[in-house]
Amino acid sequence: MNITNEMINEIRNKVDIVDVISKYIPLTQKGKNYFGVCPFHDDHSPSMSVSNEKQIFTCFSCGATGNVFTFVADYEHIGFYDAVRLLGNQVGYNLGQAKVIKNKNTESYEIYDKACKFYQNNLNTALGKNANDYLEQRHIDKETIKKFKIGLSLSKTSVTDFLLNKDISLKKLVDLGISNENGTDLFINRIMFPLYDLEGNVVAFSGRIYNTKDGSKYINTKETSIFKKGNILYNYHNAKELLKKNDSIIVMEGFMDVIRASTIGIKNCIATMGTALTKQNANLLKKMADNIILCFDGDKAGEEATLSAITILKEIDVNPKVVRLEENLDPDEYILKYGKDKFKAKIDNPESSIEFLMEQHKNKKNLTDIEDITKYINESLNDLSQIDDLVLIDLTLKKMSTEYKVEYDILKNKYQEIKNNQKQKQVVVSAKKKEKYSQQELASRYLINYMLKDEKIINEVEKKVTFFPNTNTRNLANEIIYYYHKYGILNVADFISYIANNEEELKLFNEIINIKTLSEYNPEEIEDYIKVINSYPVKRKINELKDKLKEEKNPLIQANILNEILSLKGVKQ
């Protein structure tokens, strides 16, 4: 069974948001809406409103907004589609391991699924003997090959020809990074490792040499409409099914690290695909488990990636633990060299992030020098002030007191001073936090707010707005237009489900829907917003012409440029 947008909407229509949320928090009816204490921030008075009519919730304090699925997902610390399954099961939809289908990308997913099966079949033929021997030598067994859908590309069999015979255009195959423009395969004579999105769809490949000395050990699919390397958490779809809240998730850099760990029975691993951990990744990890262990490569780049990941995770109140590997080895290499027991011992005994950070400070100091010792202690106290574990704080202060012969009370007072200074800075930052937007961006946001209220505005925007200046705003407006044309109606609660897996779009949507606008709009107001937005390309063109005018020496060309500027400004000549 596939989970489609239509099915998600059916489930949402069969569950009532007021009934569902009232099972989690007490709600009191006031007028048409229901109110309760918001569970998504430290709320002391009922600031969350739940609309039975619109089937959405909104917190007037922290800005949290969504539908029944996003509420359950955030409250239960589970993924959006897990929330769909949970609520679906309550109203008679036995979704189980049902696969998610995103309508816009269905064809692309199906093409990659066919290509993946084609490569898997190659590995199971007589032509795959050398590749199978190589995988066996690398201690990758048949069960692992099957689990991770490892395959083989060959010069003697063409995936391009196979897919063209399925009535798929060459242009589509080129766009998806499977084929070259001349109709040949992108991957030839390589062991093929499928790369998956968060829902377990194959969206790309990484091909590895196995019987040649090609300079490129691995080649990967280019970024496409369905493959954005920075959004991938490899093995997320498998790991999330294994985990229950309070279990540990191990974060690695590469897919081979994850595959290797699985061969020794460590299956709670995901990988960032060699890119830096993003805020979106961090929020997904927080939903998966309370205990996050960073096990990146043992080289300098892995050390820097660990520092970066700690910073991002701390921003969402997560203090990860850290495993560092010797000899610049990555987890794949470490396991092959030292074996299961030594690697498992490291995973079972990670250091705290504060210990890791303190070690980083220590490595850059001469600890026989009093000034360097002082700097080290102050830097460590600053890091310590950013965590909330009182036991860890106290033990660390006592350890520093003993190690550097500084009285405990002095360290505790210094720590408290740093903590108090940080609180004061946070108050100042909060006071200044209100973002300032350009005229065009403000107009864009107000216009999108009205698009969500009245479908007539969607048609006005499509006809009259030439270009939204901000990329995120433009993408959200385009999604609204696309959704409206596809379904013939814009139901806000259903639209939230449609964009729920895109964190940036959902965040922007929440900001925009919470803008206070009049329920009845003035047509002149809408026209003004459109004029302001459309003035952006004009302003940019005018500035380009002014720069050109400064450099031009020919009086006739100068006159022509000036006339063009005046024309763009609407000056009659």
C-alpha cells in the first residue's frame, strides 16, 4: 500500500483535531475555538488555539502552527508519516510499513526503483561473479547486499536501454543523473550502492570501482530534483523503525560506515553523506532518540565536523556524546582493522560533548604556562555554561579544581558569572530578534497570507506577479499555486500535510499564516502588494543600467540608456 496525499487527506478528514489534541492537553472552549497550554514552549497560560472549523492549531506565543499530524509528530517526537500511520490506524487504515508517495515525484521514484532492480539483477548473474568476490573479500555478506540493495553496473548491459524500452524519455534519465546525453550509462562497471531519501525511496547511486584502477574510486549521482545531498540522512528509514525513544542513534559521515557497522550488528546508525550536519538533520535526530552519538572520521575534517555538529545540536537543546577514532580512520576502516569488539567498546563508552570540547581547548594550549591554563579554564567554563546537566557540571568543576589546583568555589563563582552574562545577552538578543524585511519581502508575505485565505488571490498572483524576490517565499507561493491547480481547492489543513516534510517551507508558512491581516481584504491593497513585489526586477534593472551608464563614454548610447531608465521608472517622454 502507498501513502498518497489523497489518503493523508482522507485520514485527516476522519479525525478531529480537537478530539486528538484534547487527549494530550486539556482544552477549554472559548467561542468557536478551543484553548490550552502550548506543549512546545514553556507556557504558563493557555496560549494555544485549536480551530475546529479550520482543523489547525496555533500558538500565539511561540508561533507553533500546524494540523493534527504535525501536532502529534512534534508532541510524540516522531516523523510526520509515522504520525499519519498512528492516526490512520485509529480510524481503520492499517498502513503498517506503507510506502510514502509524493505525487510530484512518483515517476522519478519509480524510475530509480527500476534502475535499482536492474543493477541488483546484474549482480545475481554470472557476469557479477568478480563483483561478488570483491564484496565477499570486503566482508559484505549476502544478507547485507540484499538489505542495502547493492547492485552492479556493467558495460555489457545498459540500464539506459532498459529504461528507454519502458517508454521513459532520455531527457528524463539525463535529468535524474542516470544516463548521459548521448544515450550511454553514467555508471559502467561499478558496484552500485543505492542512496535513499528519508522515506526509503532510492533517489541516487554511488558507484565504486572494484576491478580497475580508475582515479575516481566513487562517483555519485549529480544533485537532482529528488536528490539533495545535504538533506539526506542515509539509513534513516531503517534506523527509525528500530529505535524507540531513549535509545541511541549513531551519526556517521558516509554510507559505507553505516553498512559496515550493520555487518557487526550495530544497526542504529545513520550518515550525513559526507556533508555538514544541518539544522533540518538535527531536528530529525532529536525526534529519533534522546541519546545522539557522533562518530565521524578520525581525521582533522572529522574533528571539525564534530565541532560543527555539536554547535548545531546545542541550538536545539541536544548535548550529543562523541566517539573519536585513532589513526585518522573512518568507522569502515576502523572496524576492518580492529574488529567488532574494539569498535563496540568505543560506542559503548563515548565521551560527553563537554569533554570533547575541553580536549580541543587543551590541545591548543601550553599547560605549563599560567596564562594558557587560565584561558583553557575560562573557555571550558564557557562551554560548560551552555549545558543543563547539573551533575555533569558539578563533576567537571570538581575535576578541574583537582587537576589545576583552583578552589572549587572560585570555579563555581566564575561559572555562575559566565552563566548570568549569557542570560543577559539572550534577553538583549530576544529584544532585537524581530526581523526586518525589505518592502518586497513584506509585501510577498502579506500577499501569501491572503492567498491562504482567498483562492481568488491565488489566480491574481499567478496572472500578475512576475517574480518573488526571496527564494523561500517564491517556492512557497509556487507550491500553493501548484496545489490549488492539482486539487481545485486550497484547504489549509491539507496543504500543511503537503509541505510537512519540507522544514524551511513549513517554518515560513507558520510565520506567514500568523500575520495579523483583515478577514476582508481591499482589492486596492492587493494591487499595492503586487506592484511592490513587481518593482524588484525593475529596480534591479535600473541599477544595472545606472552602472552601465557610468562606464559608457558614447553620448548617443548614454542617451539611449537614460531613456530606458526613464521608461522603466514610468516617466513619459
